[in-house]
Amino acid sequence: MLKKAKYFPVFLLILALLLAACGGGETTPDEADMAEESPAATEEAPAESTEAEAPAEEEMAMDNAVEVFSWWTGGGEAAGLEAMIEVFAEQYPDIEFINAAVAGGAGTNARAVLATRLQAGDAPDSWQGHAGQELIGTYVAANQLEPLNFLYEENGWLDVMPETLIPLISQDGNIYSVPVNIHRANVLWANPKVLAEYGVEMPTNLDEWFAAMDTIQAGGEIVPLALGEQWTAMHLFETILLASMGPDAYAALWDGTNDWTGPEVAQAIADYEKALSYTNSDASALSWQDAGQLVVDGDAAFNVMGDWQEGFFRELGMVPNEDYVWAAVPGTEGNFQFLSDSFVLPVGAPHRDAAIAWLTVAGSKAGQDAFNPVKGSIPARSDGDVSLYGEYLQSAMQDWASNNVVGSLTHGVVANDSWKSEIDTALGLYLAGGSADELAAALAAAAGASDQEALAPEEAPAEEMADVSGPVEVFSWWTGGGEAAGLEAMIKVFSEKYPDVEFINAAVAGGAGTNARAVLATRLQAGDAPDSWQGHAGQELIGTYVAANQLEPLNFLYDENGWLDVMPETLIPLISQDGNIYSVPVNIHRANVLWANPAVLEAAGVEMPTNLDEWIAAMDTIQAAGEVVPLALGEQWTALHLFETVLLSSLGPDAYNGLWNGSNDWSGEDVTKALEDFNTILSYTNSDASALSWQDAGQLVVDGDAAFNVMGDWQEGFFRELEMVPGEDYVWAAVPGTEGNFQFLSDSFVLPVGAPHRDAAIAWLTVAGSQEGQDAFNPVKGSIPARSDGDVSLYGEYLQSAMDDWASNTVVGSLTHGVVANDSWKSEIDTAMGLFLGTGDVNGFQEALVAACTSSGACQ
């Protein structure tokens, strides 16, 4: 039974209210006055800040109240807002927060009230809006908002806000709002017990979905598809449009390149009509929360709603995958139909400073990580603490990074308020008893009447260097395992983009770069620099090559390619000096990983250890059996690698960091204890270590000749190249005692002063910094991309876990791989290590480490 007439009385009532509230279309004297005052208001000089920090609280505490307008009045939305208000109150205790939220209609009611207030010159201090045409085509077009570029500059937000989003909140170079989240609209929620009772599974396409709902409807007891008031019907409509038409045709409806009168739209309307036939008869009387309640109560099987529904479910104490399950709306898998809530600064805000304080919190990591896990959304910022987010939201983060992104209609991304209002009117008439043909005609008329301008992100720089020719010599130490295979994958991308450039792979094997750096030093001394070379971000780069004035700054490449928007803020200072950026990072590696053969552990009756005592006890057991090496080790640099992880485990992250910045004493008792732990652990290693590469040591583990190996996650690239199966042939954990800490390094490429083939080198760097280049290289090498927008689906189980840890763990730098010590200091430590490996003299080793620190200048 088609369930449309249920909306008719409500539709007439809303139409009458809107006509009464909005009045005629003439400009009032108040509006004219506001328009004249706008330039003066926007020219007001923003407060200056000397650091990329949130504005100081004492600068902001001038107003004693701030009125913030939204439509978050129920479910996880209201609870999330309260969580962010709590952060605001802690940071600005002298400002009273006035929560001017208006309930109902996914903002429909609130926007009607807001329009009336703005027309009367009674703007709140800030209000919630949706990024996209709702923001730009409505409020910016009416000159009602102040640009917020100054806040982005003061707080460094362009480095952490997604590049997909900035064009949707910008016009003519000005940014007009602060996004607080990313939501997914195209989610199908279901009650798994109801599905099991009717013998149906989560559908993957429209035909499967309709067949499942036919089965449920035939039972006569359960509503197949829970629906609420009219805006939820529009929400369902946009997801059916996407499922029926596909992403390209859907997107083309909004930029004018697809015809609303075409057969694709007719089929989508037919699919929508069929979906409505499975809905509840009282839909117009229900909120979105009420519709969700039908699902969790077992009175309905399915509900299509954005992921704020999950915030509501969690607020009810529902358990994911037990009380509710989810999937992309059938037919939309691989597409992320998104919206983003954001806050604005109106021209002439009554309490401007307090409003700026609110916006500062809304854009902060603390504010977004308080708000989003409760609301049921993912943070707009790329540096959110992943550990705070539940199973669904973590899956949404991965989909946001990897899916095709399209915009929401209902929530303001693809159509401005006037166009969306006409579509809403057309849907209201249809739901009240109109025909599919009438709906199609009304939709075509609405599109024809629309005068909105497309919002398109700035194009990436054209391949203006594609005509570069000649050779490019690139120097690295990637000659084996997943490293070499990963480099070859990136070279392939480079060759496709620059077919006339001959790539000369000048890789030098051995020693995690030790051999290569010695060769490179000789070449640089002789004035024979390659066109680009690999180096580690941190002191190896800054304290060696930059200090010697051997590198060109690369700021121009970051500006041209927008890399500051996608490179992690943790990393940029490690490749910069005096405002200049000196390399292009291609990855993030984790050093503190313990690899193990699960079959060996099971045979010995031991489990993966969590601290040093457990690890030593496990290796005692394995060593006592006399058949397997407890800990596989390779040549000397791998011992240095093991050493840095034991230092971190024994000392903890603060004391470990203190060794490199001079605040901890290398002669202290805590260091003595760490060296003793290291000496004990070395007693479990293989006697032929000095003759083995890191790959050889890893081979001992996968062959079952050793139980454990400590190595960076490039080891996983080697294992995968051997076609080992994660969880079966090998397992992993943080080095015992370092759980919650990410000991990192990053490979990067540079542009030397006087590069023989500079244009070709810039072409290589452009590919190395690109999403395509990094997503070709890293899954094969066994590392995560330096960029925040990598395609998560390309990365295996281990690397996805590393992405999560990178986002949530305490980050410390690697010694062996150039982050915490420059080449000269590290060389002295390496010399001390070589002597220690021959003597086992802990006291002598510690004295040499103290001397190395003193020589470096860090210990004075």
C-alpha cells in the first residue's frame, strides 16, 4: 500500500506557517540598513596572534554572554552539544552560554525562525548551518556573514580541515564557517533480530532490499521501513536517487549536466515510490528519533537515516551489532553521501568576541572530540582521537577517507535554500497524494528556476610539467623486500605521468641507509649531488643537510599542491626551519613493533607479552626448550633499532624524550636500568646476527626458526611480499611496555641546491607528495601514507591498525631513523653500540652515551 496521503494535513500547516513568517519578497528598510552596514562590520580588524594557537582566553573574555542558535534538541545531538558547551565553559568560565536551539525538522523549523530573526535585525551571536549551498547560496549571498580567515590562520586549521570541505564554506578566497563534523547520510540501520526472524540478510542493492521488505511485509507484524516526518522522507529520497542513478548521474543533477526529465530520474522516482510502500502509516507524526525507536524496539526492520541515528542508539544504551547493525543504503556502497555541520560569525554579532571564543572551541580538537563521539559523527579535523570513537564511527572514518564523496540534498550541500525549498514543496504535494509524473515535472521546474552557482574546489595544478624530459636520478636505500617493490610502484605512477623522463634508480643497499648516507656524503663533498634523495624527517634532515645549506626550500610545491591541508601537523615542524619546508614526506612508519610466529608461541605455551617482564619470561621458556631462537636480530643497525624500543619501554615516553632535549640525564639510574634490560634481551638473540639483514631476521620468524623480531612495520611489507597471511603466519603488537606509544619515523625526498635536472626532480617530488603516488607506494612498502587522505581500503589489517594508533597514541621519535638525533650524534651512539655489542660492558656503554650527548651539545 502506497503511504503518501498521511503527510497532507501537516504539509498544509507548514506551508501556511512559512507564508505567514516570511511575508512578501520585497526588501525591507531594515534589510537595506544591514546591507549598508556590512562592509564596515567585515572590515573590523581581527585580533592578532603571534602563534598558531587558539586566541588567548584573556583576549576573548570581554563579553559575558554568547547566544548560539542550532536545531540540536534531542538524542545524541543535544548530548553532543552539551559536551562541547562543557569544554567551552571550562575555557571561558566568565561567558554565559545561551543555548538557543529550536527543535524539529532537521533544521527546517530552526531556519524559518532564524530567517525571521535576521529579517528583524536580531541575529544570534553564532548559528549552526550546513556546509555547501545552504551556507554559500543563502547567508553568504546575502552578505550576512563575516569571513573567518583570521581564525584559520591563528589556529592552523587549514592543516587539519579536509580539503574536500573548504571550498564548500568559501567564496572569493574567504572562509565563512567553522565545520565541527562530517556526517554520512546514506546509512541503512536495521534490527538484526528482526532480520534473523524473517530469514533475510542486510541487502546490497535495491532489488535485494525490496525483496527483503516484501518478505517482512508479508508477515504482517513488522513495519519493513521506519519513516518519520517529511524531512526524513526527503532524506530517504536523496539516498534512493544515489542508489538508483549512481554517483556521477546524481552529482550531475546539481551542476546542471544531467536532465531532471530523463529516464534515470523517472526510474529513481519509481524506486522511491516502491520504498515508500513499505513505510509506517503514522510517519508524519514521528520524529527521526521515533523512527529509530521503532527499529530498536523490534517494531520495524529498517530505517534510513544519517549517522546521528547511531548517537541516539548509543544514548539508549544499545549495543552495536547486537541491538542494531548498519550498511550503506543498498546500491550506494563505495559512496559517502555527506554533510557537515558548521558555525558562523554573523555581521554585527551582538557579542562578537564571545562568538569568536565559541568558534575557537568549535574548531578545536578538544571541542570536536567532546562533541562528535556523543553526537554520532566524525570530526571535521583530521587529527581526532580515534580511540574515542565507537565501531561504527571508526568505519565511517575509513569510508570517508576511501569512498567516492557526494553531497546531501536534505542537509544543504548540493542545493541552496530556495531550490531545496521548492523540492520540499514538490515532495510534500507528492506525499499528500500526487503522482510520480507530477513529482517529476515539479522537480524539473525547481531545477529550471534555480540560479545557484556551482561550488567547485580549486583544481589541482595542471600537469604543466608533463612535457619535462631527460633523466632524473633518485637516491635511496630501498633495494629489498617491500621497500624496493613499493618504490617500483611509485616509479610506475611517475612514468605514467612523465613518460619522457628517464628514472634512474640510484639505490644503495644495506644498513637502513647507513651505507647509502656514507655514499651520499662522498658524492655531496665531490659536488656530484643526485637530483633527489631519500632522508628521514627530523634531525637527520634539519641537523645535517639543512644545516649545511644543501637543500632548496619547497614551500612553492606545498602552496601549488595544497599539501599543508593534508600533511600531518606533527610532521611539518620536523622538515622545516625558519619558515621553510625542506622535504616531501611519503610515509609514516612505526618503529616499536614486535613481530612473532603464532605457531612457535603456541608450541612453547606462551602468549604475546605486554611488558618487559612478561617478554623476558616468555623468551626464557623458549630458550629453555633449545630448539628455537627467542629473538631474531640482524646487523648492527637492527640492534640500535631494538635499543631505542627498549629505551622507550623501560623509561616511558617522557623520560625517553628527555634524553634528546636535554631534560633527562644519560647518566641517571633509569638509563642504567634500561641498558641492563637491553643487555638481558640481547642474550636471547641469534649468534649470527651481524651477518644477517633485517629481512633475514624476519625470515627466521616466518620459517619458525625464531619466535620474535623487533622491527619497523616495513617488516610487514616483507611478510606480505612472501605471501604470509596476517594473524596466521605472523602476529604483532607494540614492543612490550610501549603500548599506547607510537615511535615514528618518516621517509621523505628533497631537492638539492643545484640539482642537475631540477624540473625533473620537481616532477618526482610532485608524484611523491601526491595521493596517487603515496597510495601506490605505501601499501606495498608496509607503511601508512604521510597524507591524511589516503585510500584506507588499499591498506591491510596491520596498516589500518597503525593508522588508528598514529591518530590516537602518544608520538615519540625514532633514534635509528633520524628523528631525535642528527647524523653526528647518532654516529657516536652507533660507535658506542658497536663496542657494547662486542663487550657487553653496561657501564662503559653508558659512559659513551653520556659523552655522545655532551659532544652533540644537547647535554650541557
